[in-house]
Amino acid sequence: MMGGACMGMTFGQKVRYRRTLAGLTQEELGRLCNVSGMAISAYELGRAKPYTNTMNRMCKVFRCSPADMADDKEADADDRHTDTG
């Protein structure tokens, strides 16, 4: 749905991007996901990650898969890591 628009974003950046694209406030998204607006804020700021059931609700709201919400920057960092063992 978002194509490459979310490439290179952290999980929190994706939450904020998709939430604003959907025209939702943090409180509104929180209500739809059964969490507080403060929890949504924490996700967006990278201070917390949602539980699986919350992530599933969020993906239903955003019409995407959990894989679409994965932290691209973290994955990129893992790809660059080499074992000097």
C-alpha cells in the first residue's frame, strides 16, 4: 500500500507516518488499538515497542502487515554487522 514511502524508516517513524496519513491523532489511534495516546507517543519516539496484539490491531488500522512496520534502520544496521570472530 505504501510502496517505498516507508523505506529506511524506523518503526516509530512508520507509526507516525501512517497515523498522520490516516488523519488520526495519537489518542484516536490509541483508542483503535486499545492503548493510550501516551503509548502511541512512546512508539513514535522509539521509547517502547507494542505487544503483539497491539501491533496486530495497528496493522489492521493501517491495512499493512507487521513486516511492513519492521524497523528498516535496525535491519540495515544488522546487515552491516560483520563477525570479526
